[in-house]
Amino acid sequence: MPPFQDPDIYRDILDGLPIGISVLDLKKRIVFWSDGSERITGYSRIEVLGHLCTDNILLHCNEISCAMCTQDCPLSTALHDALPSEAVNFIHHKAGYRTQVHSWVIPLRDKHGLIIGVIQTFEGESAVHNADPSDLSMKEHRWLDDVTGLPNQAMMQSHLRESLGTFTTLRVPFGIVCVEIKDLPQFRSKYGHGAARSLLQVLARTLRNTVCATDAVGTWNETQFLAILSGCSEEAMHAISGRIFRMLSSVSIKWWGEDLSVAVSIGCAQALPGDSVESILQRAQDASQGNQINLARAAASAGVDSPQRS
């Protein structure tokens, strides 16, 4: 048999691609799962082949749940309209964190032109999956938090001072979001240091994946994360804060067969003339303590994945 008539050649080609590729039948049952799909989602072929896409692989989720797995699902759209569809949505990685993917869905036809399923390709955002070449240098200089791998308080203070300086000189707007992890000491006491460490890592990665690559995200102390939203208007800041709250509230980890999670509270503050590091942080932390996020405004913008930052 000539080499290019061997179907295994094409399977090897698909498996060699850096993107994820899956094939689903008309019932949305997964019949093909590439190596790239395994890398991006953390789920192996054995865990997904023969299962519905909604069973345990949430490829079409919004910030809250898998609510898109209805008539609005890109797979359903492609099957209904018999046309390719494109979407940016979230997956729930097997490790527990949420990450954004760009997906394309193409109807699959047999030799008679009848639709027999769909082909889906998806790839992770470059800011999430491409390693930052500065990470090694930051680690060597001890500028990263040992547990989460995010910039530590010293680095976040530096970022905040730089943002305030740019705001004072050029009036480039920005906002900050303070994330408070509730009852972390009690969680650690009940489930142990390993569980607490794992949960912090999943929360940190989810937070990093939820905001833009140009935003600075790091740890502030043991129970707080800080995000500095560059070029961000007050309206966009509230929308992004709402998205962060919803994403982090859905985070859980598997620990000895049990799903573990913690509550979080969010506070945000927009840079004002005359602000110092201390004053803008105080406003965000005060809001976080009372969980005083403007949820009404955030909910109104919940459908906006990338709010305008002006």
C-alpha cells in the first residue's frame, strides 16, 4: 500500500499538530481525541472516547458553568446551520483550573454529502501556554511566589508603583482587583498543607488565565491575590472583576475523591489623582473585606469577554 493511502499516516499527522483536534458524532459523542487535545485539556483518550462532550470535558463553558452546552453550543450551531462556527470559550482542565481556548467547529460529511458529525479544533491562548522567557530570571532573583509561581509582593509593589507613575504622568487609566481567599487557615487545618497548596495553585492559574496577558497578576500575601488591569476604565474594571469572581468561585480540586473549594471575595479600585500605593490598595482591600463588588454592573457586562479598556 502506498504510504499516503495508509490511514495511520493521517492519524500521525493529526496527533503531531500542536492544536487539539476532536471528532464527534451526531449525538456529540467523542470518537477521536488527538495528542494535542490531551495536552491542552489534561484528559487522555481513555477518559473521553465514547463519552458525550458534556460528560466531563467542558469545552464550551462560560465563566459560570457549562451553560453553553445547549442550542448555543458551537457544536450545535455547526450541526444546525451546516456551516463552520468559531468561538472563544473556556475549558475546565483536568487539574481543576479554567483556561480560555479558541475553537473552530466544522461539519463532517460522508461521501454522499450527509452530515455525520463535526470536527473541532481548539488551541490555548498564547499568553497561557507559551512560557515567558523572563520566568527563569524572576525565579533566580526570588521574585516569584514559591507556592503559586506568580510574582510575589515585592514584584507587585513594583508593578503598582510603575502603573501609578504612568497614570500621574500620562493619565493612562488602570484599576486593581484584590482577591481574598476566605478561611484558608481553616481549610489547611482540615485538609492539610498539600491540599491547600494545590488549591492555591489552581486559583492562581485560573486568575492568570482570566485576565489579559498585559495585566500584572501576583500574590500579595498568603490569602490575597492582586491583579493590575492596565489601560482599564472603571466600567471595564467592574466587568472584569465580575468575571474573576465567577471563575474563581467555580474552582475546585479533587482530593482523595472529594471535591474541595473555598469561598473568595473580590474588591476593586480605580486609580485616582493623588493616589499612592497604600491608598489604592486600601480601597480595594476594604471592598474585598465587605465583598463590595458592583455585581449589577458586572452582570450587565458578563457577556463581554474583552471589555474595552478606555
